[in-house]
Amino acid sequence: METALQKEIRAFVLSTITEDMNLPLDTDEITDDSPLGAGGIDLDSLSLIELTLRLERRFGVEFPDTDIEPVGAMKLGDLIGDVVARGARA
């Protein structure tokens, strides 16, 4: 069962990607199994950096520089779980 925090993180990530980064995605087709990188949402390295910085500010978590590249290999559901595991606050 998904928590309210997980739903909030998902909504934040999708709105950041589609509205703030202007990536043309059909959010109805994006699932927890959608890769963030190639073959999925297709975020490039600069977009990943921007997304992690926004997640840090919004949810009070920290992504060290060494953790940003592995984010590109994650699926959306993995990222949501990772943000929660880093101690995200609503």
C-alpha cells in the first residue's frame, strides 16, 4: 500500500519533469516500472541533477554527487523509495 508521502513524491517528480522541465510525457503512461533514463522517461544527466536538487529542497533529503549518476539507472518506483529511505519529510 502506497503512503501519502510516496504519492506526494510521485506527484512532485512527475510535475517537475512535465511542467518545470517541459518534457512532453504522458503521465498516464508512466508507472513505477518506468526507467528514469534511456528507454523510459529519458532524463539526461543535467535533468537528473536538476531533479535531485529539487527533491533535496522539497523533501529535505540529500543526494551526494556520487549518488546522482545511479539515479539515472533507477525506475520511478525505485527513486520514490530511495527518497523515502533518505528521510523525506512532507
